[in-house]
Amino acid sequence: MDARGNPYGNYLTKDDARDGQNFLTPAIHRAALERISAAGGVEEFRCTRNLLSSQPMAFNLFGPLQLDPDLAVHLLDPLLPGGVSAATVVVEWAPPKALHLNDATSFDIAVHYRTRGGESAVAGIETKLTEPFSQRTYGANDHHTETYRGVGRRSSVWIDPMADSLTDKRWNQLWRNHLLVESIRQFEPGVLGCEIVVHHPSDSRCTESIAGYAAHLVAPDQSLRALTLDTIVATWSDLVSTEADRQWLADFADRYLNLELSGS
């Protein structure tokens, strides 16, 4: 509610939230509740009641892939570098922080997969709907700097891993997520890795931030991919074969892409 006690239109009532109205299927709702009960990373109010949060959107898009590894392989194969022959999808995931960046950086979606060539790989996915990237700046002459720069120096991803411009708040979150991908690769030699950003096609601010960050990368087409929601839905709609999956994607498009349905 606002300061006058008026309810915001994007917040579900407690009853509707309890009934799982923020999720497209009962199975996705159950997956979200299980992840909430596991604690850490998923905010219950934001996830179950806020219709405009990227967190329930992440469950609505990737939840079925977490529940069905075969579906995950089929749908992620055309999207991830190297293709996919086996995959495990987890919503809101981070490795033990003491082994990596020693901070709260995590992936909205983590995909641990095997490429079609048999190589182990990890994709760290950031999902955005209406929220901007984090506006806090980390790694700019603070207690994170030494750790972040150490990962950067051991990587070949950035043109200049010491560049101060990497800490720019417009893409600071992208940099930190990418650092976590690279830290995992350094901890597990031989693992391939990339950062994926999934965002709404109308989010020009996100597009600009991705482009600004990509300018710091040696080979952005290899280590960073930006995918819009409409592209994903269109790609997956051509691949699914069951009526239930077709309905799931149609419902996703109605909720997040066909904005004219919200007009009155």
C-alpha cells in the first residue's frame, strides 16, 4: 500500500497469493514454495504477491525446466553455448561464497549442463522484468575489490580486468555475476561458462546496460548472451509438443508480453 493506505495494483491479496495466483501452474507454485522453505535468496512476499517482480517470472519461465530435465535439454539446447545434452536447472542459486567472491552474489537461474560435445558448462542467468539492476556499487575501492580483481586477473574474459569502469552502477551487477561465473570456472578447471541476461523486449534501459558492459569483454558473443522474453517464448513454442507445455507458454506470453491485455 502507499502512504495513504491505497493498495498497489500489482500486489496480490494474501488469499490469492496463498492460492498460487502469481504462478502459471500448480507445479510451478509448489516449486516456488519448496524453494522458499529452503531459505536464502527467495523473498516470500516479493515472490508470492508481487506480480511485477522478476523472481516469480523466473519461476514461471524456468520452473518447468527445473522440474523436467528432459524438457530442459530440449528447450535450452538452442539457447546456450555449445548446445545441451544434459542439464540441471536451479532457481536462485549460488555456490559456497567463501570459496568464491565471499559476498551475496547469486544467479537467478543456474544451469549446470553438458554440451553436445560432452564438455561440462555452467550458465548464470539473470532475469529482469521491471526492476533495474542493483544500483549499489561493489568492488570500487572497498573490501570486495581485492577478491574481485583477483578473479578478473586470472580470467581472459575482460579486455582490462582492472578497469574502474567495470564498477559502474549501470552494469555493476552484470560484472559481479560474470565474476561468479569465472570464479566457478577457476575452481573447476575445464568447465565452460557464460552469463545470460533474460529481459523484457521493451526494457531499453536493460539493453543499454548490457551493451555498455559488453564493451568491456574480449569476446562478448562467447561469454555473454542477452535473450528477450519474446525470443525465448517464440523459440520454445516451436519446440514443445504437449498441450500442457503449449498452454504454459501461451499463458506466460499473456502475462508478461501481451501487455494490451492489461489495458482498460
